[in-house]
Amino acid sequence: MPAVPRTTRLNALLQRELGSLMETLVPAGRNVLVTVTGVKIASNLRDATVFVSIYGSEAEQKRALEELAKKRALLQNALASKVIMKYTPVLHFRQDNTAAQADRVMHILQDLNLDQNEA
């Protein structure tokens, strides 16, 4: 069986740990759901891009990203205590719109299917 690259293992580990940390350290709004969908750590292990899916209105999504940016240092410190690495990567949060795009495509396909059934 081929060995899994170190960065792939670290990405999965950081995603799992950040997901659990965000549940406790970053309070979500009433109508907001924030999910860590992926992590991409740099080859030098100093920076990590954290992809988050945010369910809510555009204003709530913007507010959630701002809250994550404010809590970045707190999340990094908590991550450093859970994952032992020589350097804890600097976290950069990016919104992942894959789920919203997939939902949009599904609606388009459903509309096309309805149009075909009516014809």
C-alpha cells in the first residue's frame, strides 16, 4: 500500500481538530452554521488555508468570516496545544461556496426536468 503524503495527513488532522475547536471557541449566530470543509497546509508547514462553509444570509456569512479572523490567534493557540508540531501554521480562512454552487446546479436541473415533463 502506498504511503500517504505527510501534508495530506496533516490536512485531515487539522481539519478534524479545527472543527472541534470551532464548536467551542467560535460561537455561531442563531441562524448560522460554520463547517470546516478542508485545510490546505503549505509545503513549508508555516501557513494553512482553512476552507469553511457558512450557511446563512450574506450578511451573516460576512460576519462569521470576520469573527473567524478575530479569533484566529485563539484558534492557533488552542490548535498548538492539541497538535504538536515544530511550528503551528498561521491560519487563513477562506469561504468555500461548493455546497451553494451544488445546490444552485440541482435547482437548475430540477427546473429543466420540470420543463421536459410539461412538454
